[in-house]
Amino acid sequence: MFATALIVFRETLEAALFVGIVAAATRGLAGRSLWLGGGVAAGVVGAMGLAAFADRIGAWAGGIGQDLVNVAILSLALAMLAWHCIWVSTHGKQMSHEARQLGSSVRDGNHAPLALTIAIAMAVLREGAETVLSVAGPPTGAAADPHTLLAAAGIGLAAGVVLGILIYFGLSRVKPQHLFAVTNALILLLAGAIASQLARALAQAGLVELGAQPVWDTSRWLATDSPLGVVLHALAGYDANPSGLQLGFYVTTLLVIGLASRGLNRRQQRPAAAVGRREPLSPAR
């Protein structure tokens, strides 16, 4: 399934980008491979544990319980993506610098290598958790054969790792903050898509009935399960038969994340502007 491969690729790229920046900043550090590998392994184990836990919950729940599990998974995934979008939009310019600074401090002996391992583990665990929550639930469309999902996940993982390696070797010419901005825009669209799927899950569970009727039908021109429809569905949550509830959730999610990011950016800029205005008033010696 292309949508599954795309989700895994995107989340893998997020983690691989952070790992690549730290790895580039710690060239020459004795035992670097061990600490980097340990951090990645710890994050992967944590994500796999979450996957096993989610599978047991899904197998245990049935009927309306399964719908409730889907709602919970989508809600948590939406919350994580919303937090990610808001955090990156307010710290995106600092992410590359902070990753390099962390690696440099370890290399210079200012921090123990354990800090590097924990940072890598948290990055991999966070992206792995988002992957599990997205793939385990229904945000990418109808359920597919497990072998197909596994193959798609493998393709997405391999592509993300390869691109992460290329980023590592090309950091001297590529500005990582641009990649963070582009990825954050894609994640914002995915958050809207998950919000739309959450609305559909709530309607299917009978928890919300208002606005559950389709607003339009564009399947004649572009079906959701067509190649282009699958791409648009994965990237932006395209649905040929959206309900009013889905549209409301989609637009509201984009507005809330956008307004929250803008508000936090303004709050961060005010102290900097105030400091800039006070500096010229300092008496010269």
C-alpha cells in the first residue's frame, strides 16, 4: 500500500534527519557508532513494544469496542501530530543548531555519551510511535493484507534510511531547516487527514450523527482508491465522499494548529525584540 509506505518513509526521514545531523557533528568521537546504534536500537525496541501493545488491544476489542479503539488511536495520533507541528514551527530554526550543539558537546567531553544515546532514542521512539499509530489505525484507508502492509512498511523504511544517509553525506551543502519546514507542512496536512478520518470513525461508531451525510461526490472524476486519489489521500486527506463532519474536523484542525503556531511564534519574538531595543541604550565605555 503506497499510503503506508509514504507514512513510514516520512516518519523514518524525520528520525534519520536528526540522527544524520548528530552523526555528522560527532565525527571522530571514539565509540560513536556504539552510542548512535544504541540510541537507535532503544527507540526501535520502544516502538515495537508499542506496536505489540496496540495489536493486543485491537485483538481484544470487538464490535463497538473496535470502533472505540480506532477513535482512541486516531485521537492520540492527531494529538501527537498537532504537538509536533506546533513545536517544529516554533523551534524549527533551532533544531539543526541544537542537534549539532549536542553532538559537539559530547565530542568535546562536556556531556556524557549517554545524553547522545537518549536524544537519539527519543527521536526514533517518537517517530516510530507516530508510525505505529498511523499504520495501526485506519487513517491511510481500507485495511490491506498484512503481508502487503509489511512490504510497504519495509519499502518506506528503506527509502527513509537511504535518504537519511544521503542527507548525512550532503549536510555540508544542504540546509536541514528547509527539510524540517517542508516535512512539517506535510505533517500538517496529515494531521488534517487524520482529523477527517477521526470524524468518520466517530460517525461509524454512532457517537456523532450531526453532519454525517456526504456533502459532495467527486468519485466520477477522481476516486479515492485511484492512484492519484491514494496519493492525495495520503498527503492531504482527499476523500471523494466527505461528510460535513469530516470537513469541519479537517478545517478546524488546520486552523487550530496554524493559530497556535502563529501565537507561540509571536510570544517568542516579543522578548527578542525587547532585548534588541534595549541594547542600543547601553552606555559606551
